[in-house]
Amino acid sequence: MTKTTKWFLAAGITIAVVAGAFLAAGGRTGLTLLWIQYAVREESAPYREIEWQRGPSAPAALAATRPPNIILIVADDLGYNDVSLNGGLAGGRLKTPNIDRIGNEGVNITTAYSGSPTCAPSRAAIMTGRYPTRYGYEFTPTAKNFMKVVTQLRHSESQLHHSVYFPEREQGQPPLESLGLPANEVTLARVLRNAGYHTAHVGKWHLGDAPQFRPTAHGFNESLSLPYGAAMFLPEDDPNVVNAASKIDPLDRFIWAAHPWGVRFNDGELFKPNQYLTDYFTDQALKIIDHNRHRPFFLYLAYNAPHTPLQATREDYEALADIQNHSVRVYAAMIRSLDRNIGRVLAALDDADLTNDTLVIFTSDNGGTHTIGIRGINAPFRGWKATHFEGGIRVPMYMRWPDGLPQGRFDAPASHLDIFSTAAAAADTTGPSDRIIDGVNLLPYLRGEIARRPHQTLYWRTDRYLVMRDGDWKLQITDRPDKIWLNDLATDPTEQTNRAADEPARVAVMRTALETFDRSQVPPMWRSLGAGYIPIDKTLADPQAPGDEYVYFSN
């Protein structure tokens, strides 16, 4: 055999092996996932106990009155209908008695809106009380390579629509470590700390993980932070976990391949939790409540449930045996865990005799996502996370403060933006006076002291997807597709009838106001590198059809 023949034989064998591996891995997508698994995964340090700061061991002797404690609980991608107070998942078979308790014992704000239909800008709106487009926090911080990978992961090449990547926007894109909530933005934590509160954060942050963006740089005395936008709840091979990995959701496939599993205390190194993440975060929250029972505290408890990956404890999964669909059952079990753990927080307040003088606020960062393939999670509304239809931005929001608020319903439109000013007013302080604060103090409205609506108009902007609610009329304008939706939410709260063609004068007036708002905002600090196709009325698991209504949502 000649040297040349041997070379061609070796080359042929190599090509055959690579081709076999390519096919075995699932083609280009499979090899991409293998690359993520071996190149992106990082190992966190072993579990370790952490020491939270301890407040006084007894109440201050001369303190006649004390401002209320404030606990802000934010769920992640929880659908409007996932709470049994609003109907309940799986035809109402899933109950959330503890979340319901906050709404029933406090004020159920029935028409509450998120600051954005996606995680990071929504959390920025909550923390600052300002439209995130006022300071350029328009998109979730993402790395260029991540966007390239996620937009090319497809479950079927026969889809009518695919996600798109914008390579022309790469030039000048800042590195991921420089993306975060600007240091000159004043957070609720900073306002409350300046008012004498001890401020603590547990859970998801998503406003930048470089030291200059972390919670401790934004007014929190201490923080146990999840540095990822999404993370595992347990390692996938843990004997106590039941998994429901998606074969169709690009982000979920990335998460399972990267397998993020670690938390950070203050500015320390990443280390592994020692239990299911929702339970672990609650254990830490209970320590904070116990350590600070004799001084005013602000606890921002930001669970990452029920965001993907879908992972439940075996105990919660087995408790829902009447739900037949595996993915629905895992998702419901995650919400069961979330609700049970919120019950533990409420019980800790009861045990410490802190219930009456603690303002508890519960909400979700945005609507539920279509990517998990579960219908009805945002019912009765159309749309999903990553759309500005009601399903993407209508969220449960409850405020309970027995000493400061009545029980009841509040039906006028309110917003995540209002949490900032409401909490500051409860603490008898105010936010900064050198900038526009878009939220309002809801306390006099919830108490019935002011009869008018807190907001005549609310606005949203994501790239060239512009939205406003003016009174009961809602206008949405997109450039992909080039379309306008106009809905009268007073008569059509679920946005079934597009009135744009019937109301051209109203569209013109609202469009002018929306464009004025758009011009008043600043350019994003980083550009959107990709856009995802989001069907309005279908899940990602449903087949696409030519007549489906959709939007492309940028990030």
C-alpha cells in the first residue's frame, strides 16, 4: 500500500467517523449541543454554609414605632392562570393556597402589568420604578456567541418561521461582562437602605453579574445571587429530581447542555447548593427573617421557578398523580413547590409575630412562555412571554400589609413600576428627585383615598415593537410583521378583535403619542442580536400554519 493510498484511507476513515458522530449527535444542532456541554459548562466549588448578618437580639428600647418590613417575592415566568386564585393549571387541579392567601388577605391587583414581557428588563423596572428604556436596559444581557447558538438551534427545518440572527449588529457590541444595570440608577434597595432598612437579596438577579452590577453594588447589604438567567434546580442525575427536558426549545436545550449549577454569596466564588433550588432559597430567606426580626428589613426573594429547565422534586411530582401529561405534571409540581415555600415564608412571619407590620408583595416577572408547550397557562389572555399581548404582560400582583392595607380587589391598571414608589412610601421615604420615576405610590389608591386610576397611559418598547395602553385602548405596532393591533380592553379584554381598520383616527392619535414616548427614551446600551418567532395563539409544540398570527421578539 503506497503512502498516498494510506493517506486517502486514513482521511476516508476520519470523514466516516466525523459523519457518523454528526448524525448520531443530531446533525448540526447535535454537535452544537455537544460543544456547549464540553466548552461552556463550568464547575462550581463544593457546597458551603454561609453566614447572614445578624440584627439586634431585642427590639430597640426607645422605638415607639417602626416602619414595616418589606418582602418582595417575584416568581419567574409564572403564567397568570398558574395561580389558582385566577383559575389554576391543569383545569384547576393545581392549587396554590399560599400565594392565594397573599391575595385574599391583602389587595388583589387584578389588572397588573409587568414592566417588560421578558425577565431582565422587567426586573430592572421593578428595581428602579422607571421604564427600562429610559436608561437603555431594553434587552436581556446576552453574549454574542450565545445568541448565535440559540438562534441556530431548531427542532425542525420544515418550520415556516425560524429565529433570526443579525450579524450586521455585531460591530460595536460590548462584551457580556460590561452589560448590566447602570451604577447611576437608584434601586429600591438603595432607597430603603438609606432609610435605615437592612436589605437582603436571595435568588435570581439578571441585572449583570460583574462586580459593578451585582446586588451588593446596587444597595443590598448582602446577597445570595443566582448569576445565570436560568439554572438547574438540581443536577439532572440527582435521585430526588424528576426531569422534563424539552426537545424543541432552543434555550432549554442550551441550559441542559451547559448545566448551570451554582450560586454566589456577595462577591464570593460560585458554589453548589445542597438541595432543590426553591427549597434552598427559602431556607436562606427564613434565616434572614429570623436574624432581622428586631429591625426593619427589605427582603427581595426572587425565585427562578417555574422557569425552565422543568425539574421537580419527586415528592411534588408524586403528589400530582392525577395530572397525566408528564411535562404538565413536572411544571405543576414546580409551582406546587413554589407555593409551599411561599407558605413557609408566611408561616415564619406568623411565628415571629411580624405578619401585621410586614408588606408582602407577590408577582411574576412576566407571563408564561410558549416554549414549554403547555396551553392555557396565561388564560384567558392571548400571547406569551416575549409578546406584548396581555398573556405576556398581565401578571398576578398581590400586596398584603394588615396594618396598612385593607383586604379586597383593585381593578384599575397598575404596573411593576409602582412597586418602587409604593414600597418607598410604606417605609416613609421617597425615591430620587433628580430623574423621572414612572411608577406611582399605590397606597392611597388601594386604600380608596384616591378614586381615579393610577395610570392613564402605560408604555412598552422592545426594539421596533411599540405598545401603549391609553385608558382601555391598547395599541401594538410591530415591524416584523409590519402590523398594527388595536383593542378595546373594556369590551375585549382578551384581544380577540383587532379594531385598527375600524378606528383609523384613534390609531393615528395613539401612534403619535407612542412615537413621542419612543423619542423620549434613550438608545439601548447594547443592540439586539437576534429575534425569535413567537406565535400568539400556539405553543412551540404546535405545528405552524400560514394563517397564524405572530410577532418576532428581539433580544
